Amino acid sequence: MTFRIKKNILVKLKKKTWYYETSDTNVRCKNGYPAGGFLDKGENLLVCQIESKKVPFENILKVKSLHNKKNIVYIIFDGYDEDYFFDFICTQ
């Protein structure tokens, strides 16, 4: 399967989406809760980097993006759900 999400594209969130403040899984938690928060529907992100992890029946994607207020944010999702989370605004 070919994904449309890739480096250097601008995407708009289709729904409220959880983000992480760091990509380091060992320091993601603050006081037992994940470090991050929600981004609102309609917010724009510039995709900087994508990491893919293949597991049976899934393709987990970790996307590093730039956000106008949060700076760098990380979103993790199943690659088959990219249309569920993103509208594609601009590609190269």
C-alpha cells in the first residue's frame, strides 16, 4: 500500500487528535500521564519526518510535524487510517 502522507507536505486534521511532545517512548510520561495533548480539528501540520514500523496486519506510522503553536509534535497512528485523520492540502 502506498501512503499519501510523506515528508514536506501540509496536512489539515479532520478531527481532534492526540499528539506527543517527544518521540522518546521512555520519557513520554509525566506523572503517569502521557506528555502531550490534543490538537483541534482543522489545525494544520507540516510533515517533517515519518517512521514506519511493520507489524502483522498493521503499518504503524510515527509522524514528526511542525505546528504553529506547539512547535514539534509527534502523532502515531495506523497508516491505513491516514484518511481518517488528515486532509491533504499541499504536496510537493
